[in-house]
Amino acid sequence: MAAGRALAALLAALLAASAQLLQREASFTIALRTVDNITVMIKLRPGVLPSCQIHIKNVIKSELKIKPGENVTFAFTCRTPEKYFIMEIQKNIDCVSGPCPFGDVHLYPPGLPRLNRTFIWDVKASTKAGLELKFSTPWLRQIEPGETCPDFVSYNINSCIDMATVNIGTFCRNGSVSRVKLLGGVVMSLHLPWDSPLTTSGFNIANRASIKRLCIIESILKGESSVTLMSPNYPLGFPEDELMTWQFVIPSNMRASVFFHNYSLSNCERKEERVEYYIPGSLSNPEVFKLSDSQPANIAGSFNLSLQGCDQDAQNPGILRLLFQVVVQHPQVDENVTHLVDLSKEWNMTVTIHFEGWPSRIPLMSEPICLICKDPRTCDRILTLVSGAVYKISFLCKDLSRLRITAEKGISCVDLRWCQRKIYSLSVPKAITQLPVRLHKFIWKLLAPDLINIEITSPSLKLQQHVPEQRCNTSYSYSIVSATPQTELNVGVFCPGGSIEKIQMRNNSTISLKTFGKGFLNESNHQDLKMSFVPHIKDECTFTLSPDPKAKVYLQTPNWPYGLPPYVSISWYVIVPSKQVARLGFSKDRMGIACETGRAYVNIKEEALGAEETVRREDELLPEPRNMYHNFWVNVSNCKPVDKTQLTLQFQVTFADKQIDLGVILAVVAGAGVLVAIGLTVCCVKKKKKKSQNPMVGVYNANVNTQMPGNQGLFTKGRKNNESHVYAVIDDAMVYGHLLKESNGSVAPEVDVYRPFDGPIGSLPPSPPPFSFRKDIKHSSNTEEPLPLMDADHDTYTFAHQKSGQLEDNGDTNEKNNGDTSMSLLENKEQDGLVE
């Protein structure tokens, strides 16, 4: 028991000693003089739990306030009080009832604990006088609300007029703002982090005469630099009917330009919100601009900029605010050099000169600025020129490689009768290519109504599709998109130097020429892309290819790699060069989709007599690589797939010289020899017959059957009474006469003999079955033979030698059939017992 009491006493002594030691190590003493009129407040940081306390004598507190004339010693109950506490030191200065302590402002009192602290100087002054805050180098830089300074040291300036307080702005160190002049009182705050080594305030206070406006902010810009400034209370509203001024001190050999990056206007009842420039040497001071105007640029030397508010609508005042930038640059060597841009003969075209990355990228305000000027004082980062006018522009920029040109031209057709005869050149005008700025993109928007389609041709250069196996390496390329209000079809990316001679599109299209590097300036003179309007076409898009001999062409379906939209049909027409053979092959063995509605098809049709049309559905294997000896079509038609995966196909066409088959040559030679032998034989027989025989005459035979069976009553008169003749004998020369040539060297054509048509076939793509009627197609490798022609309405002649005793029998037979029972000898020679 006694041992327990002794242990408890020992622990209590140790705790007391620890508390005394802690108090000795972390104790602070703050002594404030009454004449200094300073108050110190230590309180918990917002949102922090009270895990640390303030220990004053035998009292524990979470907040401590030390008033003027007090002397307080205290300690913290933790070793890291900067995590829990902040401190405010406020000094009140009355310049109304007594003299002001002008001069340098000190950080007082000394010996403060290392906490995040804010020094506040509340200066009360008459509105008839002005106060000036002058900052020592490196001066200040204004920041937007919510932005923090790199070293966490910041200044906040508020102007106090009567009972109203206006936030002039928040500033960091290292900037160009050297002085701030205010009307009436001011509340100046300096925020320091707990570990800041700063021991001076960095500014002083001076008395000045009334400035007759809310404030004047002075900014000194030396060398190439820029400054961003905001109106008071930004982003809230500028005080109603107030006036303020920014003074910019710039060396006379430098050039300044003003840019308004963000502004809004209030609803004015009287007066008008505006900005005024006072430029030394200007004949029109002050120069007045609206906030919506392009602001002055290329200003030589110092100038003033003032913002004037208005009397606002009491019911709906709105907000007047402004964020702007002033950029100072060295005058350019060629600032007086102007470039003529003649767009007077152009139609429906705009040309925009802009910084690199526009419009998706907004350049940092700290970046060097390139300006484009329409006249010496009207300059901007972005300049848009429109067709129908002539411009003289100049550049205020050290490095023109940071500038780009984007142009857009619209071409439309309303009446096909008028525009079908016209061919439009899709080339970049020389007015653009002669500028010392790189062309980034030229966009042609081609608009056509229903039933009028668009055709793009490249007669000499031809186009190559950009595919992984055959990439474009030219200085420019064309991106082609065909679109309707409902769908958009990315036809592909193309460059010059390929095999595509023509592209036809059914819908409105956009062609974007994009450049790569500086080589386009040299190649721009050889552009040959042309456009015309054509009548309606069947497919969404049709390509015509005219490859060079031994070429290798890679092609892929539009919208790659996302796939064709549902129910879209695309065709390729490939012209095979003479004495060449094309080999067509697909990059995969199946289409790789399953259809929910309709069917997907691949059709291949060669323009040759008797050539079969190859058709494959989405559930079948694609054709194996094959040789094509004539011009051919490839058509791809999509269905509505069951999932999000769409139809994508790649195929290649390679060309090589035709291989001559020796067996075919021998067969042709042998056939020719047989024909020659037959011709000679016929000639000899004919000559011999003529010498040994008299000419044969036709003998009428009334008893020979001369009508086809089953055609009773074909003649209106009976065979007995009509004038039909039968030749009893025919000359051998007449039998072989069809083998002989006429005197003019041509062969007489056979009568009533079927001849297949071997003329030219029209250039139309194969027609896949309609989506609503596409069923399973049975494929047959054998073509049907044509049906034999029937002799229905022609008089039939029979040839035979006359035989004794036959005339009377035949006469009886004819009587039994009313004189009209004649039968074809060629069909019934066995029945009639005729002997040839």
C-alpha cells in the first residue's frame, strides 16, 4: 500500500517536471505598447480539431487575444503549434484625426511564435486625400482569386470609401506592379507562412493629393515581358459609376499591345461602359474603345488605360468586370513590311491566321506573343480575313514559325443543270501560299441537294489511301468525310501519288487538306484535285482506281477502324492495265460480324464475257486470292450488326505482267492449220465439180412433206396448191460455202444461229440483292447452256434425190391430210426412207 502511494507521488512529480520543462521550452512573451495601437490574436485554424491548447499560467485556452499595452507570456501544449494555430496582427492607423506615420512599414512586434500569420494595416483617411502604397523591388504580380503564390507570401489590398470596401486585388511578389494609389482609406494585408524568413513588409505608405478616382495601379515593364491585371472586385462586379486607371511605364523603344481575355458588361441606365487610352503623342487623346472592340496594339512607349463604369439598372444591375493582358515586345525588323492578301476574286472563303494549337489550346499568358496586324495599331493574336476584299497585313512576331493559317471555302450546287457543267479546282490560292506563315489546314465544304452527288478527281497525281501497310509520307494529305444530318462517314485519309483516280460520294462532303512540314510550299504548285457535281449514284461512296503497271494497292473500308455504318454500300472499280493481271486478296478470311437485320455481302464482278459474279455473305468465307484479267468491281454492303462491332475490311490488289501459255499458242496454230487445210480442200472439190458436171437445176417434187409436225394450218393454202419448192440436188460447193470467204475477205454470218455478245460492258457496280429480299443464294459453278432456237414461222425446205414410184404414194398421203401434211425431212428422214 505504501509502495503504491510512493509510485503515484513519483509519477505526479515527473509529470509536473515535464510540464515545467515543456513550458520553459515553448514559452513566448508578447509585450504591446499602447501607442502602437496593435492587437494580436491567436486562434485555431478553421476545420482543425483542438488537439493543441494555449497554456497561460494555470489556464488552458484555445484562443488568445493580446490588446495594446498588455504583456502576456504563454506556451503551447504541443511541439507543432503551426499545424493548429494561426495568428493575426492588426495595426490601426488614423490619418483623419491626427498625423499619419508615413514611411516604411515594419513587421511589429518582434519575437512572435512561428505560426502562419497575417499582418493587417487598417488606415483611415479622408476621401479628399489619397494614399500611396509603394512597393520595393521585386514589386508585385496580381493573381486571380483562388490562385496561390509560389512562396505562399501574398498581399491583399482593399479600398475603404465611407462604409464600402472594394477589393483592389491579391498580389504575389516578383512582378511589375510598383505602386497603388487609393482614394480614402485602405486595408492592407500581408500573409506569411510559418516558415517564411521575411522580416520586412516590402512597402511604405505615403500621403498624396486626391486622385479623383477609385485607384491608380502603376506597372513598370522592362524589356520583353507581359502583365495580367484585373478590375477591382474581380470576378465580381466593378463598383457602379466608378473610374480607375492603370499606368504602364514602358521604354520608348519597346512596343506594347493590349488584349482583353475576359470581360462582361452591366446593364446601364445612363452613360456607357468604356475604356479610354491616353497615349503620349497621339492626336486623338483620349482614344475611346468599347470593351468588345479590338484593343490598341503596337503602342510605342508608356500609356494609360482607364475603365469607366455607368449608372446601372437598379432592378437588374449586371456585372462589369475585366481581365486583360499587356504584352511588351521589341519592335520587329520587318514591322513595316506589309503583305498583300488579295481575296477579291474568291467567293465564300475565310482565312484565319492564328497561333499554333488554336482553337483547342489557349497559350499561356507568359508565352511570347505573335501578333498579326491589319494596320499599325490594329493587331491581335488571331486575324480572320474574308473573301471579296484586299488586305495589307504585317506581323509583330519574332518567330513566325509559331503562326499557322486555317482557311475554309464553301462550294454548293442548287441546280444541276447549271453546276454539272462546271469543274471546281480544290487547290490552295496563291494569296495564301505566298504568305510567310505555314498553312495548317484548308477545308472545302461541299454542299449538294438530294439527287445531286459529288465527284472528286485527281487526273494526274491520283490519290493513295493512308493505310497501315501503305502510309502517306508526303507533305500534305486530304481527309474526306461524307455526312448527312443523321450520319457521318469518314471516307479516309488520302495523299497524292497513288492509284485512285476518282471518288464519288452521295452526300455532302468535307475535304480537309492538312500540311506536314515546310515541303508543301514547293508541292503546292502541282495540286490537281478537282471537284464536280454529278447525278445520283447508287452507293454511299464509289472509288475508281487506275493503277500503274506492276502497282501494289492497299484499300480499306471507310470509317476505319470503327466500321461501316449499318446498311451502307461501298464500291471499288479497278481498271486493269493492258497486258497486266491483277491479283485480288482479302486480309482476313471472314467479315467478322453477325447481322441482326438484313445481310452483309461482298460482291466481286469481272467485266468479261461469261464471268461469274462472286457473292459472299457475312456467315461465309471470303473468296480466296484470285487473278483478275479484266476490269472488275468490288462491292461491300453492310447490314445492321447484332453488336457494336461494325464491318471492317481490308484488301490488296497487286499487278504483274500476263504469262503467255505455250499450250494455248500451239492450239491456236493447230486450229489455224486445220482451217487452212479445209479451205484448200473445198476449193479443189469445187473446181473439179465445175469441170465434170453440168449445173444442177431445181426439180419440183409435189409429194415431199415440207411442214414441221404439229404445226397444222401454218399456211393458209395447202401444200398442194402453194408455190413451195424442193431442191432435189444441192451443189457440194453450196454445202461447204459457209467455209469460203467472200471476195471482200469477210465471212458471211450464219442465219438464225445464236452468237454470244462480246461487246463492251457498262461501268456499273454489281448489284447486291436488296436488303428486304436477300435470301440464301445457291452458287453453281456451271453456267446454263442457251436453249436451242426454234424454227416456228419459216418455210421448211427438204433436199432429196427424186425416186421413181414415190410421187404417186405421196400424193395419196397428201390427199388424206387435205393437202397439208408435209413433214420435215431433217426430222423424219428415217420414217420417209429417204436416201441422201
